[in-house]
Amino acid sequence: MLEEGTPLFLQIAERLSSDIVEGTLAEGARVPSTNEFAAFYRINPATAAKGINVLVDDGILEKRRGIGMFVVVGARSRLIQLRRKEFAEQYVDPLVTEAKRLGIDTEALIEMIRRPPDRQRSDQRPSDPALINQTTALNQTTALNQTTANHRTTAEEEGEAS
């Protein structure tokens, strides 16, 4: 379940954060212990503790002496706020910057975002009959070439079987 490349303790912290944001771990809920994480992921308990302590330091989890770790009240909203900020920095800001470079105004960018990715606008579809015919012919040629190749492979396999 854990990935290579990212430090294990950060993956533990991210997994717990995601569980809190998604509601799998509710505010006030007990978090698995470092030993439980260590046994489940087959990692060193110190590594699991380091991941949990990242969230303790961020005020997302709290230690209750002798009882365990718990999700702090308000942790979900803080994590969502943090993730929205990160989302804006990682995706929205570069998107807006590139749109400006390309001369795309705000309204056009909003329209692009609202339009489902699998639906082309009618002005983006080929309307020239010659272009439509070329595309159709190309698709038919590709299908014919595939069919011919499949028949050759089948004939070769039958020849080997005899």
C-alpha cells in the first residue's frame, strides 16, 4: 500500500490526513497506534511515530496520555482549508498564468472549466466535408489494415499447428 519514492513517515501522515478529510476518521476518533501502523505496514514503529508526530505538530492529532492519539476537533476543516490553498498554488495559479500567456480571458477560461472534458464544442468539430471524408477514409483504412493483420496472424498460427 505504501509507495516508493516518498518517505514512509510522510505517507503515514498523508494517509491519516486523507482519512480525516474523507470522514473515515472522525474528529474525536482514536487513531491507530504506532505499533498498529508498524504491524500493518511492516515498518519500524519509530517511522510510524514520526508520521503521526507530523500531524501532532500541525495540531491535527492530540496525544492523550495512556489512551492514545485522537483527531482534534476542527481538524477536518483545517485540513480542507490547507488543501484548498495547496490546490490553488499547485493547479489554479499555473493555469491562470498559462491562460494569460495564451491570451485566454477570464470568461473563456471559466467556460473551458465548466465544459465537460469529453464533450467538444461544435465549433471544434470538423465542418469541412473534405476533412470529414479524409478522416472517415483514414479510419476505414486503419480498420482494414487491422483486420488484414489479424487474418495473417491467424493463418500463420494455423500453419504452425499443422
